[in-house]
Amino acid sequence: MQAVVIDKPGDVDVGEIADPAPGPDEVVVEVRACGICGTDVHLADGEFSRARYPLVPGHEFAGEVVAIGHNVSAVRVGAKVTADPNNYCGRCRPCREGHGNMCHNFRALGITDPGACAEYLAVPAWNVHLLPDAFDMSVAALIEPLSCAVHGYDLLRTKLGDRFLIYGAGTMGLLLISLAGRVGAVSVTVVEPNEGRRQMARDFGAAEVVGSADELDDEGGFDVVIDASGVVAAIEDALGRVRPGGNYLQFGVAAAEAKARFSPYHLFNNEMSLVGSMAVLHSFDRACDLAVNVDLGLSRLVSDSLPISSYLEALGYVRSGKGLKVQVAPGASRHPQAHRGVAAPAGTPCRPSGPIRSK
């Protein structure tokens, strides 16, 4: 099968590797859509400490089950699925204390184990979530980033009527904007220098969008301030915009060596709450239900869908900030009749294939 292989940092190619076979508790998925995110750029550049090379990247995906292991009974061949890419040991202290995303023995598709930038992918059956047969696979591949946004809001103490300020209107910023009203925001203000993305922020529900923080009229500050950019200058500005007693969420990923300056006195005197959000934790099921049952406008986030042979071009799009969510479609060329843009019937459940267990 065709797959993207990062042999070592800086050495990325598309080539032929062996098709996977399902283990006893696994299913094999023919990948129809796989998103590329900043993590994949870090993997290509050797900037992700948990990576195990050589590796096949790709952790935001959806597709069709084509084979099942002999212990699998809750998933049928032909089912449309997505999957939580993460596996936690369940034994280390972070896992025992409910922080599986900090697992000392963390494993993840596309980071430590073969990922979805390939025509086929073996997935633990208990990580699989079943989707309606007619569900748009490109939208389904957005459920993983949506689950990251859901986890971010799990960590914030929001209240009905809060005023939100969000820095950055890329894919993740737009997902946070789209969910803000559902966690209590009475208004959402967005800082985004890119003109095209400013319009997208309005489309996703922002009441006010500015190109620079200098344009903000925020006397008294905001109840909730979120950085979704990872840009140090934005982070430093954002920390000064939190009202007394307010909440700050560091959602954007800055470089590991980046340093941001802030006033400890401002933090102390205003009793601000600062929290960071990393990846997914107990949020994939809810993100799946949201994607299936609520019109969040997710299809508008996919700006580019390229064949897997054009992965290097797609990676370049992400590096340059071109478009929004860039995806590759490894198996789509064999299925020109694949459904796109088809909504699920109201109330359709997004079902996990079985109980979540540690591997």
C-alpha cells in the first residue's frame, strides 16, 4: 500500500509498505480522509519528543473497516468509523489519577505507532467509534481536533454570560469559537491578523473580530481569554486581558523553547486562573456526538483535500498557513461515489465499538 513514511527528522517520503493485518483485537480501516496538523509538522522536523522513528504520521482520520480480528464482535466489515488515536497504559500514576493524556507509557497512532497517512491502518477495536453510513468522511476526520477543543473547555470554569476573547482563527480557533456559546459565552471577540480567517471567525459566531489586539476595546478585561495561536506575542498580550477573577486557557502550541513574559503581581492581584490543555481526555465520545448530531459547520473547515502522493505539498500548505484544515485522501480515489456533505438523521448516536480498555 501507499503510505507516508518519516524515516527520520527531515526525511519524509511517500512509498510502498506492507498492508497491515488485524491483530486479534484490532480492525483494519481503509483511510478515506486524514487531516494534517501542527503536530505532523513537528514530527517531520523532529520536534516531538514522544515520536518513534521511522513512523507513518496521521492521527485525525476516518474510513471504512475492511478487516477485523478474531476477537472483534462489535464492529462489522463495511462500517464507517473514526477512532481516538491515543492509548494509555492505565497503570502509571497520571493514568491512575485520571490524567491519561499525561501517561508515562503513552502510545498514539501516527506518533509512536503507524498512523493514518496510508491507504490502510490497523486500529485497536476499543478505540473505534461507529458513524452513520452516509456520514461525510472529511468531516469525520475532524472529530479528533474537535475532541481537543471539547477537552479544553472541560478545563475552564465558564459561566453563562461570560465574555470570551480568543486569539487565532485557524482550525482550532474556529472550533473553539463554534463551541463557545454552548459553554456560556454571551459574546466572542477574536484577534486574527489574516483577513480571510477573520471572515471565517464571523461565520462561526464571533461577535467582534479585529486584526490586531491594539484594536480591542476591553476596559475591565474579559471573563475568559484563550490563546489558540501559540504565538508568544499574542500570549503575552492575552495574559493582560483577563479580568479580575477571570480564566485563561493556553490552547495554542508554542515552540518547546519559547518563553513568555507576564506579571506575577497581575496574576496574584487579580486572582486569575491559568490552565493549559493538551490533546484529548475523556472527550472523544462527546465530540463524536456533536459532529454527528449538531450542525457546527465543520465541512467549511476543510480547505484542501489532496491525494496521498501529494503529502509533501500538503505539508507545505500547513507550514505556510495556506487555507485551514488540509487533508489527504489515501483511499478516496478508489471510491468516487463516496458520500460528501450528507448530514446524519437527527439524534443519530456516535457509538463506541465497545468498552474503553487499556492495552
